[in-house]
Amino acid sequence: MIRLIYFISLVVIPFGLFSQNNNIPLLERDVTICINGVTAQTVLTAIAQQADFVFSYSPSVLPEGNVSICIEHQPVRLVLNILFNGAIDYSIKGKYIILKKSISMLESQDDKKIVEGYIIDYQTGNRIDNASIYDKNQMLSTITNKYGYFRLEIPNNVDIQKINISKQGYVDTLLMSPKAKRNFFDIKLATKQIFEKTNGVFGDLIKSPLTDSLSKREWLPSWLLTLPIRTHLKNVSDTLFKKVQVSFLPFVGTNKLLTANTANDFSFNIIAGYTQEVRRFEIGGILNIVRKNVKSLQLSGVGNIVGGSFKGLQAAGTFNIVRDSLRNAQFAGVGNIVGGSVTGLQASGTFNICNKFHGLQLSGTLNFSTKFKGAQITSVWNESRVGNGLQLSGVTNTTSQITGVQMAGVTNIAKDIEGTQVAGVVNVAKNVVGVQVAGVTNIASHFDGYQVGTINIADTCSGVPFGFLSIVKRGYHKLEFSFDEMRVASAAFRTGVPLFHNIFTTGVSTSFSNKPLFTYGYGLGTSIGNPSKLLWDIDISMNGFIKNHNWSSENTLYKVYTGLDWRVYKKTSIAFGISYNLLSTNTKEADFNNTMYSLIPYTLSDKTSSSGTNLKTWFGGKIAIRFF
């Protein structure tokens, strides 16, 4: 009795002072017990008072005789295992902890054994949450809860030699698997900093570089990774290896919750699967997800997602996503996305996107790359920052810099191009070295080569634009006022470059005041020489005539002109020269012809065909003043 009073007065801590938080599970509540030579029932009573719950048990489950125990600030679960040495099982119901004789003591035929316990910080004594406890061979795993407790169930027919314990920031620990049915461990982990200070050899190993991608930010969405998976990814630095894995869904398969840490030779996913690495072959009914690299062959009914690099053939019914680089070939019904470089073939029904590629990009709608060498072919749009090769699109090609060929049904857009731009409608470029060919318009800031299109526009050029209208800001453009042998006063705008320019002309005859004869025309010209002094002009032109608002006249004047352009002032020059003229008239237009014939000074030839077309030729001349 005296011993009991001593225990109660000195050891049992008053209930009101150390009342436990009701939110803490009964087995995780801390107690402090230090006593010698009392009954187990006495110890249980003291524990229940401190932790604010009630034990329920049959006296027959308690060991006979006295016990001794000394524990400071430890969870009830640990105290019970120390007190009964695993001979008692317990369960929770409300505020009651129910104690029963351990099934292992009753020689149960249960088909599993239990390994459980606490993971504790060696230096602080704090219990460690989210630590990984796992077996590499059987893929059994668990994690500690927020109180540091873990429980790992092992089938009886499985022989496990050792259990790994890992926690980010701590030194990995091995636990030799015991043979008992129920095993309780109190395991202390040292932090890597402490371990490095106390053990120079192993400290150097810990500080060595790691190539595991866990050093990178995890790239998969959080909804795909459960807490145990995320925990294992952070804690387990080793790569586990398996010949074959089979999954029904991600984390429901032969690799269990360690699949994200496992490299496989062959991977079979009935619906979808998630693994660390595939080294030979993977097939999935809907989706394949690989955290790191894949080699050889990967097939999926819907999609493939690879967090590292891919080498081999990748094919999916809908999409492929590779975070790093890809070599050889990638096929998708809808789209391919590669975060790194592609070497080989990238083909899809809708779009291809990659950082760099060397080979062929082939899609139904869009190809995108920051840099390519080879060919981009699509029916709608190709986009690249830097290209070397061929861009072929049914609608649009865009690039910052390309060496090679851009061909589009509608538009090509480039900053710098060395090669050829061919478009059905418009070519746009800042700098061109080569050729621009467009059905409608070519636009360039500067080009060295040729522009061929209906309309050519440039700021400066070192080449020649060929088209109906060429405008070069720093090229050749002159406003001309002239008078010729037919007494026609004309105004003309000459634009392009000296070597090849367009001539737009309009004029009026000075011989008829009541019913004037108007003329309009278009021509092409070339000027050879020194623009600041003297040029030799050669022009060909075609002019039509209008009288009495008759625009349908079939009378046309064809003219070949050659002469000199002499610059007399900074922006003024005088031009003069001779021309050879061919006038084609319809003899049925008698009034019109009489007017035209009165303007011709003489003829070299005068012939009328059986169809009623009259042809007259003569030599003439022109004098003009030009500005700009």
C-alpha cells in the first residue's frame, strides 16, 4: 500500500494539469510513467488518467506479477508495446481502448505479419511524419502519419530480408525484417547534416551530385499524385528495377505505391499506368505516364506522357507529350508536344509543338518550333523562330529567321530569310537574301536578290523587283512631264529601281480643244548609267485612247523608246530620245481613226488585215522634264 501511495503522489501527474487535447487519437497521446514493481493494472490506470480515456479488458489478458517501466513523453501505443512486449492487441471505440490477447500469441493462422512503430528524429526526439517505409522487391510500402507512426503489413508467404526507411533530409536506414508475427520498432533517424559531421566517409558520399529528377520541381498535377506517392517521390532517392509491371490504373498494379520510383523493362497498362522509367516497351489502353525516360517503343490508345526524354517510336491515338527530348519518331492522331528537341519525324493529324527539331514535322493544321533543320509541312500554319530547310504550308508560314525555302498558299512572314519565299498572296520579310515570289504582294524592308509579284514593296534593295507595281522607298521614282511627235502632253510616274521600273502614263492631245483625245498607258523601263549624272533609258509601253467618253475603243499604241536622262539639278533632270511606234486601229471606228491619223506625222508602213485591223509604224521622239 505504501508503494502505491508513493507512485500516486510522485509519479502520476494531476489530471487537470496535463489533460490531453481531445483531437489527438487515443493511442497517440503522450504520457510520462516511471515506476518499479507494480501490477500492470496499476500502470494502465495511471496511463488512462493522464491520457483521458478508459481501458477495457479482461483481467486474464494481463500478465501476472509486477512490472517496471520508465517512459517520458511517449505515445500510449509505444508504452503499451513496451509494457506488454507485443502480447496484447488493442482497438479503439469512442473513449475506450479495448485490450485483447494478441492473435500471434493465440497461434492464429492469419496470413500476414505486422511491422509497426515510430520514426523519431535522433537529435530532437520529435516524431517524423511522412517518412517512407518500403521493400524494394515486393513493392510493399507505407508512410508515417503526422505522429510518426507507421504500420506495414507483410503477407506470410513473402520473404522480406530488409526494409528501407527514407526521409528527405535524413540518412537512409535499413531495418532487417524480423520473423515474428507482430514487430514493434522505435527507429531514430539522423539528419544528413549531423551524419556528415560525424562520419567523414559517408558524409562525402551524401554530398556527391545526384542526377535524380527529384531535384527538379515535380511537373505532374497534384490530383494525379496521392500523398503516399508524393511522399515517396520526395524521400526515396534510389531507383527500383523490375522486369515487367502491369497496371490497371495508376498506382493500382504490380509496382503498387512505389511505381513512381521504379524503372521497368516492359510495362503493360490495361487502362492507364504511371511509372518512373521504361527501357524497352510500353503499351496502354488509354494512357501511359512515365516520370523520366522511355526507350524503344511506346503505344497508347489515347495518350503518352513522358517526363524525361524519349528514344524510339512513340505512337498514340490522340496525343503525345514529352517533357525533354525525342529521337526517331512520334505519331499522334491529334497532337504532339515536346519540350526539348526532336531528331527525326514528328507527325500528327492536327498539331506538332517542340522546342527544336532536326528532321520532318508533318501535321494537318499547325507545326511549331523555336528552331528547326529539315522541313515543316502542314495544311494551315508553320511557326518557327529559326529555320534551316523547307517551310511548306497551305495557308501561312511564320519565322524569325530561315535559310532555305518558305512556301505558302496564302502568306509567308519572316524577319530574315536567305533563300526563297513563295506565296499565293503575300510575302512579308524584313531582310531577304534571295527571291520573293508572290501572287499578289511582296513586302521587304531590305532585299538582295529578286522580288516577283503583282506588287512589290521595299525600303531598300540591292536587287531587282519584277511586277506590275514596284515601290522602293530608297530606289527609283520619278515624276515626268513630256511632249512627243503626236503633240500629246503626258504625265508619267516611274517607280522601282533603275534596272527595272514601272511606268504609269496619262496624257491629252493638244490638237483638239472641243473634243480632246485622252491617253493612258503602262510600261516597263530600264536605266543604265550614273543616276547622279547621266542615264541611258530603254522603255517599252502600251497606250490606249479615249474620245467622247468611249473607253471601249480598240485602238492601241505600242512604243519602244530609247534616250538619255541628264540630271541638271539635284532632283531635276531633262530626258530626250527617239521612239519606234506601232499603232493598231479598228478600221470600223472611222471617226476615231480620222482623229488618230491626223496626229501621226508620217508612216513607215501602213497595212490593213482582212479582219479590219490597220497597223501603222513610224519613228518619233520625246522631250521631258523629270523630278525626284
